[in-house]
Amino acid sequence: MLIDWLGMTTDGGIKYNKENIRLENAMLSFGGNYARIKKTNDMSHEEFTNKLEEDTREKRKKFSEMIESLNDECISKQLKLWSDNKDFDLNFRKMLTKVINILSNGGELERVENNEESTSKRIEKLVDNGCYQIILTGAPGTGKTHDMRSYAEDKGKKLNYNQGQKSYKFIQFHSSYDYTDFMEGLRPVDDGNDGIKFVKLDGVFKKFCREVVEENNKVTEEDGLKNKYFFLIDEVNRADLGKVFGELMFGLEEGYRGEENRFDTQYQNMPTYKIENGKSVLEENDCFATGFYIPENVVIIGTMNDIDRSVEAFDFALRRRFQWVEVKANQVMKSKLEKMRSLDSDIDKKEMIDAAMRLNSTINEKGKKFGLGEAYHIGPAYFKSGDKESIWRYKVEPILREYCRSFDAEDFIVSCEAAFKGTEPK
């Protein structure tokens, strides 16, 4: 029923037969329109945002209460009043008009489960819209790496790759990663006379791009570059990105892909070798002999956790070269835990999902004074196995104490434990 949907969610859908009409952020739009507060000179930014949030919550509550008394017989009339009310968001009113038309033609409404769009689907939409450099960011344990790999694997199964050609390459950055690992560098190899010599070898990314170029060269002009190849970087901000990427910053610039945008690399003046049967062999017909370029059908996807204290910063020049997708713990909690705890009963799964979401809500509410927010939520991976007691003692409590290190946060820890276990604070 529409009443259930409007009363329970800020982003859902209404389904009529095979048609799915989405009312994106309906209640949120309603709250936003009624929560316009003028910021005075003596009001701090924090006071202003807190007041705005408070007013928005109040209006959402009233909105929910307003529809609770409705039934299916009078709902069309009420929708008509809302669709004519110019205080509502215009797009919201247009959607309501569509629903009214369905009802007037004898259609029935039913509530559609409010599942957050999967991360894989969000990646797919970006790639389909021409975004070939993407970063997934969010709290630890939200499944960013799994979703990134799953998307690339599923895409590979659907496309027609040559036999033996893999659709993606997966690597993980770390503090020792540098330009020679990623692009190119001098490496010691056997010289064939019981000695060694140094030759230029491709790094993992340049080698991947070389393989893609070779595959692209097999494609006829009529077919075009239909296949996409995915270069996946886990924990992208754990390396010194300036040292890793080097002049690749130019190649990552939007519009600077393809053969016509070649640029010189650090060891451009040296011939490139490759390793075959344990020996170094000169790279014949080197496609990058006159300069390197990123093929147009290479998609780069990375993952990162903003809150990690031991990692390098992602500077603004590099940030603007990527599209950013935030993966929020509570938005993916239900879908992830239902899969992770598939052997649990429906009741046990729901109890764990509710417990995890209560915990994250408490982190939001009571963790502000410690600087905690959504980036510090506990992701689904922490709850995938074990009972509440073991999960709390060995997984959740230690990381919360680490978050609050150097603070007197005992009351906060107690509140989080009570929220997770569903008990009263001791």
C-alpha cells in the first residue's frame, strides 16, 4: 500500500503491473521544501545545520502522520490535493499525477521493497554513461572490493572476449608500491652468461594496457571497441599516488585517452623487454614505442576507506579525475547480510540486520563529539558470522575503542553495546 511506503521510507517505489514508478526522495523533498531556515549572522554553521535537520525531521514526521489515517478509498483524493499543492517539489507532484491516473483506471498500488540500488548497478550506470575512472569509498566492511570484482566478472561473462583473455586485472596498493611496479622500470634479469643485466620491463598497468591494445587490434573497424577491460585497484590510497602514477596524471585527464594522446614515460628512451620462459626478450612491434596512452575501453575502478589513518591523501588534482561512489553501511546492510548469513533463519537474519543498523545509528547520534559519522559505521562484513556476543567482543568493541582512542568514551561504548544487543545501558 502507498500508506506503508510513504510512512516507512524516503526512497521507494510504486508498482503497477509491470510498470515501476519511482518517487525519488519524496519525503526528503517534502521535508526540504518546508525546512527553509534563514541563516542569521549570529548563527554558527553548526547551529544552522542542526536546526535545519531538526526542522526536516519534524516535517517528515508530520507528513507520515498525515497519511496514516488514509485508506485505499480516499487515497486518490488526497493525492490529488498533494499534486496541486505548489509547496511540494514539482517532480514529486508530477509523479503523484501519474499515480492518480493509474488509480482512476482501476489500478491497484502495492508497496515495493525499498532495496538500495546495488553498488554493482551504480558502477554499471556510470560506465554506461561514459565514466571510465571510478572510486568506491565508504566505511570498512561495506563490500566495496567484492562488488567491484563481481561487476567486472559478470561483465566479462556477458561480453565476447577472445579465448583465454580475461576481462579484468585486480591488484592491491600498499606502502611499498611505486612507479616501477605500476608503469615501468629497470629490473634485473638473467643475461644468459650466469650474470645479470638490467632491462626495462612493463609495470602491471602498462602491461595490462598493452594486452588491451593487442586485443583491440584484432577487432574490425565495423565492430568497434565493444569490449571493456577493467583495471581494479584495491586500497588505492595506501600507496604514494604521486610516485605511483607519475606522468599518468595526464593520461587520466578526461578526453586524453586513445592513440592520438600519446605521452612520454619516464624510461621512454629505452627499449622494452618482456619475460618469456624465464628469459628477457625484446618487445617486438612495441605499440608504445612512440609514447604511452590509455586505451579508450579501459575502465579503472578503485576502492578506499577515507578514515584509515595510515594511508596517503588523495589530492584534489587526482580526485577530479575520478567519479566518486559512496557506499554507506546502513544502505547495504540488509542486502549484504541476507546473503552473508543465508543459513540463518529469517528471524535471526532480521534480528542481526536490525542490531547492526541500531548500532550505526547510535554511532551517528552519540559519536559526534568524537568526530564520528557515517564514515565510521560498522560494515556488514563485521556481522557475517558469529552470535551477537562474540561479534561485539571480538570485532565491534575493539574497533570502536580504536576510533575513540585518546577520548574518555566509556559511556559511548556502553550505549553502542546496548543498541547492538537490544538491551538497556548498564
